Amino acid sequence: MSHDPHTNGLELATGEVAIESGFDSLLRSLRHWWKQQTAARIEDEVVDAGGARSISRFVVPVVAPILPLPAILLVREPQNHVAAITLVAGVIAILYSIGGSALERSATNPFWVAVANAAVYTSIISLLLITFSVYEHPREHLHWVIFFLYSILIASNGMSDDPRHPVMAGSFAIGGYILVVLVLRAAVADGWSPMATRLAPQFEWVSNTAKIILLFGTTIVATASAQRGRELRRSSLRDGLTGLLNRHALDQCLIYLERTTQRSREVLTVAMIDIDHFKRLNDDHGHAAGDDVLRGVAAWLQRHFRATDLVARYGGEEFVVAFPGAANEEIACRLEALRSGIASNRFRCRGDADELEVTISVGVAQLPTDTASVDEILELADARLYEAKRSGRNRVVGRGAL
């Protein structure tokens, strides 16, 4: 049977294109996932509203109960260098965790502090593993104990409510273990470490591959756990009908924004928005239609403002939008565009053939221009909202203060 070399070449080229296309698709998926995880949401920065838990918080309860063991060994065996190294490494980890937690609370972007924390803890584990793999000591099995600290590190990052944390911790752990293997092989090749030579069979390629697969699997499980935790946390902060932030999350986020704007000496503008004649709409068309209108207005709010703006359902048919650091002219234009866009739109509701006309009234106030506290700015925005309603509705009041 003859084979056409051109056909074989075409099949090979087609296969290479398919592999390249699959690789590109995987990269696009990873970029999309990372973009979703890094999307800026104010509530993710607010610890009191359910912010992500730092890995540093788990170091003390995990490491502290272990430290008495090497301490007791040192008392009984003063020349036990392994116990001394373990004790020193544990104390360093605890001290760093205390400083890392304080830094994370005050950091502008806590994510990068968490990444640095994972890198530091991975480095401590890797150095311990290298030490116990090349340093002569009687307890050769200790390198297995140290290796599983990688898994504990990754798993604890899975409790952070931020899927990026276990991904970074897993990447550091796998990279750290590969570095350990390279150092061990160099020690064996140079012949300067009898311990490394004895342990070399336990670091052959099958064992190393299995360990890396274990770390990779732990990373996947921890990432799924963190993703689930984030979804549950975000759902607890969201209004069930509109998907916007609920009142509790709004209160906590406004307190956070008040602190950050005071530090940066920027302004914080708050708009209180109310759907006009909403009670009449419910009476004439039913509560199902009212719910559809609430969802429709919420969708307009989400489309018309930045990801860094705070959009929440205040209660009933009232909404609040907070604009941290935005220019006054920009806010005025966007609020007017929102008002006119909703007024010209026609809302379709389930079970109702008619298209509903909806308008909104808006009251605007600014911190610190109009008032000095979050509570007062909400009261002032609400007062200007009712001024808009008394003036005929379907208007924005308070732009003069901008």
C-alpha cells in the first residue's frame, strides 16, 4: 500500500493547527477566568461585609500547637539541630504572619500582599525541605512531613474566599518543590551530602511526578472551595430580586469608602434614586409587574455605571449609587443620561401586554462638600430626592452642589 507524502504532510499540519488552536482556546479561557476573578468590586475589599480571609490568619493556630514539640526536644537534647531549625522556622512564620495580617488590613490592594505571603511561606517550607534533605540527621523521614506542609499551605488558601490565592499558592508550591529536587540532585552529583545520596531514590521521577500531581490536585480542590466561598459570600451581600448590593453591604461599603476618601482627600458623591409612582404601578399592574420593573431599573443602573461605583438597593423601590473619586461633570452627565434613558424606555412585564412607562427621581449629595459623615450624606441625598418629587418628579436635584 502506497502513502502520499503530501497527504501525510497535510494531516500533520492539520494536527499542529488543531493543537495550536486548542492551546489558544485554553489561554483565552484562563485569561477570561483571571479577568473575572480580578474584577474590581468594592464589597470584596470590605472585611466587615464579608471580605476574603487572609492566609496569615491561619498560620498561628496551625503552627503554634506544633512548636512545643521541637522546644521539648531541645530541652532534652540541646544538640538537636533539627529541632532548633524547626523551632526557628516556626517562630519566623508566626512573626511574619502577624506583620502580614497588619499589612494586609492597611494595604490598598490586599491581593498582592496575600501573594507575597504565599511566596514567603512557600520559601520557608522549601528551605526546610532542602535542609532536611541534605543536612545529616537521624530522622530521615522528616522530609515527608515537610512536604505535606505545601498541601496545608494550598488548602488554607482555599479558605480565603478568593480563588486567585490557592492558584498562586499552588504555583509557588510546585515551583518550590521543583527547586528542592534540583538542589538535591546537584548535592548528589557533587557528592557533598551523604543524606541527599541516601534520599535520592525517594526523589526519582515517578515519585516527583506523583507529588507534583498531588499538589496540582490540591490546588484544583482549594480553588473550587475558594470559588464556592466567594459565590456564597457575594450572594449573602446581594439583593435576591435585583442582584444589587443589599442594605447591609451598602452600609459597610459606605463606611469603607468614607475612610478611603478621607485618606485620599477625594470626594464621595451619593445619589438616592426612587422609581416614580411605584405604588400606583403595583396597584394597576400587579406586584409581578412591579418586580419586573425593579429588575429592569437595576439592570439600567448596572449598565450605566463603572465597576468601581457602588450600586445597591436601599429598600422598596429606592436605590443608592456611590461614586468614589469621580469628576462632578461626569457624574452629572451619567445621572442625567440614566434619567432620560429610563424615561424614554418602555418596560415589558410578564403577563401584561402593555409596555410600561417608568421615570425616576434622583437626589444627590457629596462628602465632604455638603456634609461630613456617611449617615448625613444619605439623609441629605434622601431630602433632595423628595425635593425632586415635590418639584414634579422625573428629575435630578443636587447637581448644583456638584
